[in-house]
Amino acid sequence: MSAPQDQNQVQPTPASDSPSPAGAAEAQVAAVVVLAAGGGTRMKSSRSKLLHEVAGHSMLSYAVSAATAMQPEHLVVVVGHQREQVEAHLGEIAPHAQTAVQDQQRGTAHAVQCGLEGLGELHGEVVVTYADVPMLTAETLTELVLAHRSAANAVTVLTATASDPTGYGRVVRDAYDSVLKIVEHKDASEDERAIAEINSGIYVFDADALRHGLTQITPNNAQNELYLTDIIGVARAEGRPVGAHLIDDLWQTEGVNDRVQLSRMNAEMNRRILDRWMRAGVTVVDPATTWVHATVDLSTDVTLLPGTSLEGATSVASGAVIGPDTTLVDVEVGERATVTRTHASLSIIGADAAVGPFAYLRPGTVLGDAGKIGTFVETKNARIGAGAKVPHLTYAGDALIGEGANIGAGTIFANYDGVTKSTTEVGRYSFVGSDSVLVAPVVIGDGAYVAAGSTVTGDVASGQLAVARGQQRNINGWVARKRGGTKTADAAAAAGAAAAAAAAGTTDTVTSVEEEQA
Ligand code: UD1
Ligand code: CA
């Protein structure tokens, strides 16, 4: 077993039941253009909006992973604002993606134009999506492409019905219910504003119709922008078939513009992730305070108690109980283990092991099966064998602790001399007495003892007892001489008198002794 490594290239699993989208392979397209040039000013952040996270992954990573699932010949991300940040992040999460630069935000059509520039001749379908719509799944994109294909459309737009459509483009249909055009909120009439069907901003285009349409549109509108939405009206006016693919799940069309929407998106994503795990046999006692990232893996009969946060590449095996108030980041938990009020990262916890309450497991902690890391214990780069126990008030850094060893309360593994860090080994079934300091590098053999209160600076061989502390001296009469008149001295005198009386065979009580003194 080795501690799990930090994973840079994570592909967040969409919060749905099937791991790989049904039909994605058949929905292969020529290009996916992800629009990511916008300013995101309402986030009020020095960090690009697209790098802000939902369920542990950047919004951009959701967009890119949904796009990747379409197996496009070209995956283009159109960048502009804070493009250095966006490009650097893309390099980490999706090195296969190309970028195109849109210097000035002249509208969504202009952004797509920029995206297509470097692609040369394109035949087939072009999907356009936004980078700030994290809930959109590859399944939905696939359905959109398949609907587009079966209707042989020039453009198919993904739409949803909103109870408050304010701000969105509205889908205007004719008397036969077919799509006529999309009108932006700012350009819409009263009647058009009453339409509840909104444009998600996600489309699939026939590549030729898209190229042609882009040459036809003008910034003749309330925002003086080049609207991608106008291509629908252009195609329709030219007699090309256009369509809408209406979905029930409004969340999949929802963008994030500020931190209020970000927290709502996080809550909804988390709710979906937890629902999925509960349906798969995980008990979540309090979904409102339990957070599970999209990349976490859980087994049946895991129990998550309130205040639990499972992040990154964490996995929890069957029967384990996590929480309350526990955060695990990239931690592997074995079957039936219990992890109580603990903060742990990049660690492995064995089957039937017990951790906490109030434990802090830092990277490189590996706890063997049925081992214990107890209360107020901090570990770092510590391998603790099967059945070994570190139960109370200990720091174990750079430690190799053998199977069945027992580390007494208050033991400190002194691993750092101010310059270098060294390792301490404690052998199998050895016993380290309470309040010991093990000064690394030091090796305590198998089956050895360290007396309580020892400062161990030299190796201890198997079978030995190491005692490394001052010899005890008891000085008679010290309290009476040095602390006379204190309650301590009174107590000592009373105890002395009682002992003397007991030795003389009388039944005088302590009270009578005090009376004599008074
Ligand atoms: C757009 C649609 C609207 C739809 C809504 C859905 C247009 C004209 N309107 O409106 O019908 O209901 O999305 O959310 O398309 N972007 C660029 N470069 C630009 C402009 C935008 O990259 O020059 C990107 C933004 O970063 C963002 C996306 O395109 O990711 C949408 O832009 P935004 O300005 O938010 O569009 P809306 O006005 O909301
Ligand atoms: Ca806008």
C-alpha cells in the first residue's frame, strides 16, 4: 500500500448514474467550441471565474470534460479575460484542448468566430457551449446532437423552461410551434418577455450553416454586440430547418455569475452527488452538512455522519463510518474502519482501524488493519502496522511503527533537529511508555520496552527495557522544612499523625489530631 498521490488531471464524474455517456461515441462531432472569454466581473475575484470550484473542480473542468466526451476532432476553448490563468489551468486539466483568443468581447457570435479561425475547413457538426455551466452533462450534449441529426437541422438549440426567465434569450415559436428566432431579454417586447422557454446558449450547428450565418449577422441590437442567437433567425429566414431540444432539468443550463449563484450551484451539485450515493447504498445522516466531491468513491453500507467533507480522490470501503465533523482529502479508508472528528489528507486507513476523535493525519500516514490513531494525535509520513496503537496525545512524524506495537500517551517522535528530518523505528509488539521522547534517528527493536518518561537517543535492541530518565529520590521531611504553614504541610502532618496513630493501634480520627494541634 502506498499513499495516494495528488491527482492533477481529474475528470470529474458528472452527477448522473452512468459513468460514460450513452451514445457519446455515435455523437462524435467535428468541433466543440467552449466560450470562456467573458469577464466574470460579478465574482469580484482576482481569480478567473472559471477556476472557481463546484464540488471540488473548476467550472472550466466540467465544461471541458463534457466537451471531451463528444470526442470532437477539435476542442477549442475561446479565452480572453484572465487568459493566462485560464490557459495555465487548461494545460493542467486538458492538455488536448486548443485555445483561441478573443481580445475584445464583441458578443457570442464574435467569440465563436474567433474559435473557428484556426480550424480551417470543417465538415459536420459544431457544438457551442459555455465554460461557466458546470451542471451540463455529456449525456445532454449527446441527446442534443442526436436530436439535431435525426431532424437534419441546420441549428438545434438546447432550451429549458424557467419560472423566472428574466435576462435570458427567449425562444420565439411560430403558429406551428417551430422555432422562429431567439430574442434577447433586452431586445424583447412585452409579449416576448412573457415566454418561459429560454435559450441555454448551448447549440449544435451544421458547420456550413454556422460559417455562413456568422457572415450575415450585425450588432444591430440593444447591446451593440454580435449575437450568436441571430443565426437561428438567419437560418430560418433562408429556409433551413432549425429546432430546439427542450430539457426538463433547468440546472443543466444554469450559468454562474456571482458567488451567490456559485454556492447554490455547489449545493445542488452536492445534493445530486449525495442522492446518487444514497441510492447506491450509502447512509448520509445529514445531507445539509455533508459534502462529497464528484471524484470520491464510496461503497455500500458506508455511513457518513453530520459535518463530513470527502474531497479529491478519497475512497471509503464498505461498512466504514466517517464523522461527525471529519474532512478527508485524498484518503483511502478500509472496510469497517471508523474515522471520528478527524482531519486527514493523502493517507491510508486500514480495514477495521479506528481514527480519532480529534486526530490529524498528514500526508504519508498509513495505518494498518485494526490499528488505532486516537485522540489528539498528529501523524505525518508514519507507517503504523496492523493492530498497532497510538491512542493518545502523540506526535508521530517520520515513524515506522511495527505490527501490534503500543505507543504510550504523550509520546513524541522528535523527527527534526532544526536542519534535517530523520526516521524513528519501533519494532513489532514493542511498548513505548507514556511521555517518552524518541529522538530520531533511533531504532527500537521488535519486542522491546521503553520506560515511561524516557528520552530515547540511542537504539534499543529486541528484548531490552530502556530507561532513560532521572533516578527517583525521596527526601524525608522536605515539605515540613521548606513549606511549613501551607495546607500541603498541614496535610502531610495530618497524614503522618494518622499513620503514627494507626501504627500505635488507636482509633483516633484525623479530626481529633487537628483538635490537639489547635
Ligand atoms: C447568452 C445568450 C442568451 C442566453 C444566455 C444563456 C447571446 C446573444 N445571448 O446571453 O440568449 O439565454 O446566454 O446563459 O448569445 N462570451 C465570450 N465572448 C463574448 C461574449 C460572451 O466568450 O464576446 C462568453 C461568456 O464568457 C459566457 C458566454 O459567452 O460564457 C455567454 O455570454 P454572456 O454575456 O453571459 O451571455 P448572456 O448575455 O447571458
Ligand atoms: Ca451579457
